[in-house]
Amino acid sequence: MIFTVPCIMGTEGLVADELRFGGYAGVNAENGSVSFEGDISECARANINLRCGERVLIRLGWFSAHSFEALFESVKALPWENFIGRADAFPVKGYSLNSTLKSVPACQSIIKKAVVERLREKYNCVELPETGAKHQIQFSIMKDMATLYLDTSGAPLYKRGYKLEQSEASLRETLAASMVKIARYRGREDFYDPMCGSGTIAIEAATAALGIAPGLKREFDAAAWNDEWAKAFIEQKEEAGAKARGEKLPIFASDNDPNAVELTKENARRAGVLDYINVTKGNALTADWKSRSGVLMCDPPYGVRMMDLKQARFLCRSFGEAVGDSPLKKYIISADEEFESFFGYRADKKRKLYNGMIKCNLHMYFK
Ligand SMILES: C[S@@+](CC[C@H](N)C(=O)[O-])C[C@H]1O[C@@H](n2cnc3c(N)ncnc32)[C@H](O)[C@@H]1O
């Protein structure tokens, strides 16, 4: 099978590296996604182990679709019965961009009809009750090329299952994991997140360093498809669980808001890393940064989801005065295009990344 892993724009190379390093075949980075080849076990393994990808889709077919008739016939020709049982549910969603077939609801209904017709013929029945396991069909139509997928993940992979609440201001786990990967952090040097919020960055740094697979604690849609899929997910979870290490890590998460400190502790406990990291209340502006070395990584408020822009810039200026010329390597993500002028230091390197729909820059200082 061919699988597609959609990912945050700008992280395709990281996901491709994860897959290559994991020994998957046919890895190919595209725009906003990475594809690879494999079987059911490889699919389960990718779902459980990928830190930066958003989901794992089976790419079932791709073809040109200039008309609804062509779309119907090409969708009907795909082997849906290889995955979808007679009683299974198969909702359809997707999008169309720069194509003749513009109406998404119309495409959705044509695709649904084509799959229904195929399955009725294959199962020799009229009724398809759709009371069984969910097989989410996804389509994309871009410049008149349609691609049809089946989603094996269910909830997106950033939902690891450890976060108590997905607060508005918290980073996506996949974005935090990508930042940790960009910094090549492996648990050897000191690592600080002095504005930890719900703890995403420190938890992702810790789980990566300890080799704890991000998908161990969550469910996946495809695990409910049939016995073969269920077995693959059970086996891959067992294998991933056996690889986790267990030494204490020099990871320090802090925040000046006591509620954030408690939330980070609770999330870290749920992620299985509370005993390995240090979580305390502290003011990022008054810590003695000049005597510390290692990595500092954080996501200060940038006036979009928390604080207004003026307050956020004032904080950024004070933070720059506190940490700017410390020996720490600094990785600071911000949506403020003028971050560097307020922080007071020009980044050695910047990388464009998206936090949900918000365009951000990861500012990197290698001192
Ligand atoms: C955007 S949130 C961080 C979100 C976090 N990365 C997450 O994924 O949950 C910014 C955090 O900075 C904290 N903060 C603001 N000023 C601070 C200061 N002077 N010292 C420490 N923390 C501060 C806020 O309390 C808030 O939790």
C-alpha cells in the first residue's frame, strides 16, 4: 500500500527523516505531506511512532476528474471492499482547489454514491447499514486531479491522549515535537521551557529523549477495522512500549502562572514523564540565565491568543534583556513578524512554521 502523512507546512523534511530513520520504504516528501510504502504493520507502526506527522492515510487511487461522471466511474473502480466491510460506516470529506469540480458537497455526494454502488455490487445487497467500524474516506481535488484516501488514524496524531484540555494558547504536540527535532535535542544537555503553559514542549522533549512512542496511549480508527488490523496495532504498541528508556532528564519547565505549573505537572504525569523532568513556578524575566547553558525553547505570548500585541512586545523586550546574551542555544517561536527587533537580537536562522492556521517563525540562536 501507499500511505500519505499530511503534516504542518514546513515540516515535510522532518517527517521524511522520521520515516527514513524508521526504515520505511519509498519515502517521498511532497508539499504538505510525505508518502511511504508498506503493509498493515507498517501503517500501525507509523501511527504509533510518528512524532511530527498529522495522520496516516491509505492512498487508494488518483486520477483526473474533469466531470462528475469521470469522478463517479474512477471512484467506483477502486477496491473499497478490501477495507470496508458490509456493515461498516464510510463518511466522506475533502476539498477541491483550482478545479472544474468546485462544489465540495456535490463531490462528496458523488463519491459516496460511487462507493455505495461498488459495495452493493460486491456484497450483493441493497442495504448497507453503516453501523460498524468507521472508515473515513477523504478526497482532495487539485487542478482537476482527484486523490482518494482512507484515514487510518481517526483523531489527528497531535492528540496523544495526555493533554487534559487543548487550551487555545497551547502549541500542537506535532509542532512542539518538530521544534525539538529541529534542535536535535536528545536528552543530554539542559533544556529549559521557562513559559511552559500546559507543558507541551517539555513533554515532547522528554518523550522523544526517553523513546516513549507518542501513540501508545491513544486509539486509532483502523485498529477497529478487523482482526488483522487490530492485531497489527496491538503488536506495534507492544514493540514500541518495550523500547522506552528511563533515566532522569535535565529538562526544566516553568511558568509564572501557578495554574500553568499544575497543568504541566498533570499533563506530564499523564504522559508518563513527570518523574523524569522538573516543573516549577518561576519568572522567566528574573532567572539567572547568564550562568546556564544548553537549550532554551519556548512559545512566549505573541498577542494573538494571549495578551495584546503591546503587552506581548513589552514582555519580549524584557525577555530579550534577560536571556539574549546568555550562552544558551535559543529556539523561540513567535507569530510577531517584528519579534527580533523587540527581542533585541537578530536570529542566526529562522524557519517558517504554522501553529494551526497562525503563521509563525522559529527564531534560532546558536550561541
Ligand atoms: C503561549 S503560552 C505557552 C504555551 C505552551 N507552549 C503550551 O504548549 O501550552 C505562554 C505562557 O507564558 C507564560 N508567561 C508569560 N509571562 C511569563 C513570565 N514573565 N515568566 C514565566 N512565564 C510567563 C504564560 O503564563 C503562558 O503560560
